Amino acid sequence: KRAKNPWIWGISWRRRRSYEESSSASLLGVSPAARFPPPEKVPRTGCHLSCDSMAQSSGKSSPSGRWDEECGGGRGSEDICGPFDIPPKNAPVECLRRWRQAALVLNASRRFRYTLDLRKEEEKEQVRRKIRAHAQVIRAAFLFKEAGEREKPGIPGVPTLPAIGFGIGQEVLTKITREHDFSALQGYGGVKGLSSLLKTNLEKGISGDEAELLRRRNYFGSNTYPRKKGRSFWVFLWEAWQDLTLIILMIAAALSLVLGIKTEGIKEGWYDGGSIAFAVIIVILVTAVSDYRQSLQFQNLNEEKSNIHLEVIRGGRRVEVSIFDLVVGDIVLLKIGDLVPAEGIFISGHSLAIDESSMTGESKVVHKDQKAPFLMAGCKVADGYGNMLVSAVGINTEWGLLMASISEDNGEETPLQVRLNGLATFIGIVGLTVAVVVLVVLLVRYFTGHTKNPDGSAQFIKGQTSAKAAVNGAIKILTIAVTIVVVAVPEGLPLAVTLTLAYSMRKMMADKALVRRLSACETMGSATTICSDKTGTLTLNQMTVVEAYIGGKKIDPPDNVRLISSSVSSLLYEGIAQNTTGSVFKPESGALELSGSPTEKAILHWGVKVGMEFDYAKSKSSIIYVFPFNSEKKRGGVAVHLSGSEVHVHWKGAAEIVLASCIGWLDIDGAMQPMTADKVNEFKKYIEDMASASLRCIAFAYRHFNLENIPNEEQRNDWLLPEDDLILLAIVGMKDPCRSGVKEAVDLCTHAGVKVRMVTGDNLRTAKAIALECGILKDADAPEPILIEGRTFRAKTTAEREEIAEKIQVMGRSSPNDKLLLVQALRRRGHVVAVTGDGTNDAPALHE
């Protein structure tokens, strides 16, 4: 639309020029003309022109590989970005700037409360660039200096002053970590040598008593960084009265006060002007108080959001601590989806891949191993798992420097606020225009003698009417015009919306719902359907093994394995102990301590009950390669080396998927039997019976492998772990009870017209049983597509998915992409979709 209207192009161009002159773009050394070309040189495109890349959410990308957060799709996307289509997402600054330039607004600098300050965003990004560049320069300088001063290979040039009680100083340790100085690390003996200098046991961690934590915190620093103080109430009050609309009202109030006193006297003439001034003062105070309270709420929310809990090894056991309690020397356990909490050095792990784009700016996943051991704080674990030795915390990390240099701006701009701001601006323009026209017309009529008194005589006669009477007549006409302006400018409209959203947010906080964006309060009132995960959301996520099938027979009770041969039990113990991300800790006194996900803890607990010695089972073999559990494949595997050339590949995962890869099974005596069609049907019957009882079914299988066929360590990262020709060991069923109050909540949503759907990665029969228990599903014999598997839904065309999306009530065996496809299909059908979930596999659907 702007391209077709040169008048608006001119306004946009002038606004760009003024913005460029007032911004801090000079730091980049780029001229205004280079950054913002004149209107005739700007391509005629929408906000698809320049946006952030994002492929994980939709599976579609634009030709340039860029993703438009505001529009919900790239240039190649099927979604069309209309001039007013802004979903409540973190939009790129460039897109927001174009959106604001596309409409005529009276007050461009302060458009609305909680509106993102684009100038501050650009300054913040420039600060980030400067810090990164500064860090790179320091790193390069240190490398040059070290190359010149190094006397022995592997020994850093900086003198090592031993810390009090430690064999290495904080400055040296920070330098090695920040500069990724591999040769210096090797000079200290690698991660083992560094751990001995830091008085850390790589297997048991630090002792974890308060005295040691305090000593480490005092010397190496705490894992916090200084935060900028929030703005005071007076700053918000100062900003509140600078709104252009309020300035117009203040001028109108002053004029109305002067004219009223002039025409009606001091006793009655101050009513109109005084009431307008009083209203303006009330609006300024309410706006400032609302903004100030909201900033405090956001500050509390950000503190809660950044208080991440993670697992560390202290005193030989896994304990969960806050990210702020982390100290140098801690052993941190990292798994897929985790945020690296501090800078550290890789100890051990499998397939550990880190997304370092938040620090380096390059969207490239980096694999970490003994040759590339340095991990940077603030990055995400993209794949695998591993252990990390913390070597720098807080302000001594590059992430800490970044966080200390910028303050998080919590300004949000919701679609409703943008639309109402545009409406208020439009009404204000119309009101001003009408007031000016009325003023001109009335003055012309008055001074030409067309304005009559009640008796029919002219109010103004040239040469006869006195100057005082003429001025009084003109003042009355001006009063009418000012009244039109006062009535037309709807300052209360955006203020009412802001107060409503802030009130909604406070009410949701009282319900223990942490709301990060005001737009969430606005959108939730319009939700028409909820796509809910099952495990941990509708259920308690407290798993317990209640059924087990070993050797082709049901074991009752599930921990009674006395009839099973030692060969079967040893293979089962090996698969449970090695193919897990959890652990078992046996204290000298007290109950058994299990760690890991609820599923892992349930399996480990069952393994201990059937006689597994966790540490002994792990010590009998060594891990060669790990395929971490994958929510797409619904299984995870591990290759372990026993002795000589004997290698076992163990798989664990969704029962029917593992069963489909099996060519045999072990009987009670440990003899391998072929997997006949009858036996397959028998095992499927076991799985169906357990799933019908709302049990989650997990199968264990293994196969022999030759050490000669395994690639060397350098080629092992690209090795595909063998997943066929497996031998079935056992099938277990775990119970995960529903949360109390779920059925009532589902009924409440249903009566309110909000349809609840279950989208889970679990077995369809298990999902159906839980859905019946929760009240999501009313009919146990519901046909497809009411009950549907993810792969069936995935295989359909876009049009077919849209057609059946509204009928789906339960989707089982769904991958993260299946959840995303369902949400997209429902949105295209006009639904406002809410998604609930607690795992990384829910992230794409939650983002959409």
C-alpha cells in the first residue's frame, strides 16, 4: 500500500531520516543513505524483506532461508502477511520498523505503553557486537603474546599464581576458558590435570558442604552478574505526560480554561478547562503507576525465568541446584535441551552437540569431545549428553559480560494494542481535521454576517460591531473547535486496554501462571482449542513398572525373575545400566537415590528390584557409541564393548517400534528363538493389553556385533548404530496416573466451547485409555480420524490435514513435527490454538 501512495512514502522517508539521525548508527560507520535508501530505490515488498531465519518451527523456509517472525512464514511460505497481521511473537526489529512506517501515526516516538523501543534495541545489538569484537581482539592479543612468550610447549605464557587452596588462579583459568586455549589446557594435563588443581573428583565432584562452596565462591566468583537498576517511578511519570495526545489535551485544557474564564467569569468559566486538566492528570498518574507496576512484575518474572535448576554431581550423588549456586569445580550433567549454565570443559559424553549461535552468531551445531572440549555459557545442547567441569562463572564468562552490559527490555507490542493505537490516531486526525474545518467555516460565517442571533439579527455587522464583541464571538467559535478536539481524541481507549491486560496478568499471577507477554492474556480469551501433551501435563509423570514380560511370559509380580536364567538377566542388566541417562546412588544409610527422567527412574528402580547392581553392571562393559533417545524415532541405543572383539548393541524404546526390528527373542533359559508370525501377534497382544490399561510400553532388545565392523573414533560421529536384526529381551508396562482435577478442567473447557485434544508421543491405545479417563474422549470405539496416529496424519496432504484436523481428539505416536502440523492446520481453519507441554518435543508447536 505504501508503494502506491507517494504521500505516505514521503512521510516514511522523512521518518527514516529522522530516526537515522537520532540513532547511534555512527558506531557502525555507515551513512544514512547506505542504511536506508530513498523511496524510489526501496524494493516493493512487504515485511518479508529481511527477517530472522527459522526452520525448526514450520519445516518451510523461504528461498533465502530467512524466516519472518511477524508474518509466520518466509517469502516462500503459503501464509500471506497482511498489513495488520502481527502474531504475538518476538519479531525482528527491521520488520517492526517497517510495520510502524506503514501507517500514519501522530506520535511516532511514543506510540503506546509497553511498545518496544526500536532505538534501544539497535543500541543493545551494537553493544553486543562491540563486546564480541572486543573479546575477539583480546583473544587474538593473548594468542600473539603467548606465542612470543611461551618457553615450553603446552605451558601458557601467563604466570600461574596458585590460589589459596587451589593449584591455579582465577585469571589463568578464565583466560584458558575464554580464549579456548587447547595447548594451555594440555600443558596442565588436560581436564584431569585441571580437575586435580581445582580439587575436584571427576566422578564424585566436589564435596558440596557450605564451607567449600563459600571458599570457591569467594575466590572464583559466583554465577551471577550485576543487573542494571530499574527505572524509578518519576521516570515513568516524566514519560507519561510526554504523549502527544496528552499534550493536545493539555493545550486544549489551557485554552478552554482561558476562554471559559474570559466568557463566563472565574466562578463558572473554569469548569470545562479544569475538568479536562483533572482528567489529564488522572490519566498521567494511572499510566505511570501502571507502567511502573508492570516493570516490577516483569523484573520478578525475569528473575524467576532465569532461575534455572540443573543437575550436578556433589559428594558422589546427583543433586539439583539453582544455576546461581553453581561454583567453579562443579561437575554439571548436560542433556538435550539444556542451557549451558557456565563456561566449562568437556569431561565425557556421547554425541554431545552444542548450538553456539547465541554467542558466535553462526547457526552451526558444534560437536564437543576431547579435541574440542570448551563449552560456552548461554548456548543450548542440541543433541546427546555429557559431563562438564565448570571453569568460569558469572562475570568471568563472555555470556556474563554480555548480560552485564545490556538490560533486558521487556516492552511488548500486542496486535490489539497496535490496532487500537492506529484507531485512536485515526480518530484524533479526523477530530483535528473536523475541528479546523468547523473553526474556519464558523469564522467565515461569523465575519460575513451569516451567523444570526435568536431574534434573527446578524451577530457581526462590518463597521457596526465593536472589537470587543467581535473578539468574544471569535472566542466562542474557538471554544467549539477546542471542544471537538477534546471529545474526539480517545486517550482513554488505549489506556483502558493497557489496564485490562495488566489486570489480567496480575490475576493470572495469582493463579500461579507466569505470563511473560501481555499478549498472552489478550490471546487466551480467544482460544478455541487446546492441544495438550499427555505425560507430565495430564498425568503426574511419576512412572512405575507394573507389568513385565520376559522370556515370552508374563512375570507376576514384575520383579520376580527367579525363574529366568542368568544369561538373560545379565543381558537385561547390561541394557538397563548402560542404555540410560539416569543413575543409581546407594548411600551408606538411607533410601536408594535415583536420577534421570521419570521413565528412566522407573526402569532403573525396576532393574534394582530384579537384582541389578548398577555400578557392577556398568563396570563389566565400556560404552563405545551412544544414540541418544530421539523423539522422532522413539528409541535410543548404545554399543558396548565387553571383552575381546565382543560388542553388544542395546536398544530401548516404544515397544511396537522395537518389536518391528526384532528377528528373534530369548526364552527363559536364554535360548534364542525365531520371531515367527504367531509370536509377533502374541507380543503385539501383550502390548495392546498393557496399552488398553493405560500403561506405557517399553521394550528392550539387543544384538551381537563385531568390533572390526565398528568405525574408528574419528569416523564414529557419522556412524549409524545398527537397528535391525535385534533379539527381544523384555517388554515392560509403566503406569502414569492422571493428575487430580484434570477431568473437571476438561469438562469446564468443553462447556466453555474450548475443545481439548490430546497430542502425545505415547502408544495410541495408552493415549486412548488416558483420554477416556480424563474425559477428552467419550467413545472408546471412536473411528479414525478422531483417533489417529502421527504417521497417518503426517502422510496426508495439506488440504486433507486441514479437513480432518477439527475432528481429531487423540493423536498417538506423534513426533514434534506432527504436533506442529496439527497446530498449523487448526490455525488455517481459523482456530486460536493453545498448546500445553513440558518437553523439548513440544517446543515447535508451542512456538507456532
